[in-house]
Amino acid sequence: MTQSKGLVLIVEDERHISDVQRLYLAREGFGVHVEADGSAGLAAARRMRPVAIVLDIGLPGMDGIAFCRALRDAGDWTPVLLVTARGEEADRILGLELGADDYLTKPFSPRELVARVKTVLRRAAGPPDRSPEPVGRLSLDPVSRTVRRDGEPVELTTTEFNLLEHLLTHVGQVFTREQLLSQVWGYPGYRDTRMVDVFVSQLRSKLGDASPIRTVRGVGYSATSPGA
């Protein structure tokens, strides 16, 4: 019997969509649990401790935005993949700002969903080839996946941590948004570069004046040592 790759929680009120999601994820070896409203989904997340959550924004009762806020406010950093309708860009950006790790816009291929879940989980596991040196007032431990500012821990989502880790591992190197999407998110050729800007903004907000991230106008982003 093939060992499960972990439990994925799907919170989706459209049965025909959740049935397809369940089928494709189960084929890939994941255990799957489905809830049809936000409140029941949040209770399931707290009870079952899934490895990832596929979360629709437009849910009855507690919507996906409130779900994500409640999850992160409770200190739960389980990777969250938002599922949004095409016209929900403002909600999608808000969801990312509240700590979601990625998103898909309906309609989407179920194979794409599986690929995104796998990518989010890969980003959440394992140290890099080399550990970044402390930069200014920041230190990062890839084994415990913790970041400290002036010795105090800073809570980051999986994607925020990986983005900061990548930049700190290559201090002084400038990356385009497309390069970051390929190297951090694992999405070569992905066109929605605004997602990078949202996560950079979130990192800067959490790190405050200790943030080493600088914008290179017309190019992208870089991490800079103090005094550089």
C-alpha cells in the first residue's frame, strides 16, 4: 500500500469542483478531506492539521478571507492555496496579504491544482544548499525555518520565508520578478508578476527598518548588506 503524502483539506462549496479536486489529489497519493463552508473548514484545519489547505474565497458562512485571517491569527502557518473567481482580484490580493501562499483563478486544470499543491509543499520542506549569513539585524535558520530581527522571532508564511531566504542567499544579486517566480515559486513562464510585489511588501512590513530588500527600478529586487 502506497504511503499517503499527507492530508490536504479542501474547503469548497461547489460539490462538482471539490469532487474533481479530491479525485486528482487522491490519485497523487494525498489523503483528502472536504468541507463545504468556512466555519466547518476552519474547525477541520484545527482538528486534522493538514499539510496544505485548498481554500475557496467565496464560501458560505465564513468566507475564505475570514478563514485565512483566523488561521494566521491563531499562529497556524499551514500552506494555503486560494481558489478565486476571475473577478475577485482585490480579495485575492487581500488573501495573500493575510498570509495565503499561492492562488489559482477559476476555471483551472485539476492537474495545475495538484502541481501547485506539490510546489507549495516543496517550498515548505528542506533546507537550502547553503545557509545565508546574517544580514544586518536579521538572521535566518533554514533548518528550523525561523527568522529573527534583533534576536526576536518574526512570523513568516512559507512563501515569505522562502523569498527572503532566496534573496539573503544571494546578497547583492538582482532578480527580476520573472526570475523570482521561477526560482522561489517554481513557476517558470508565469505572467502574474504582481504576486511578487505583494510578498515583498509583506516582508518589508514585517521586517520594518531591518528589511534588506531594495527595489531596483525597472529590473526587480535585491537584498543588500548594510552600508552597501
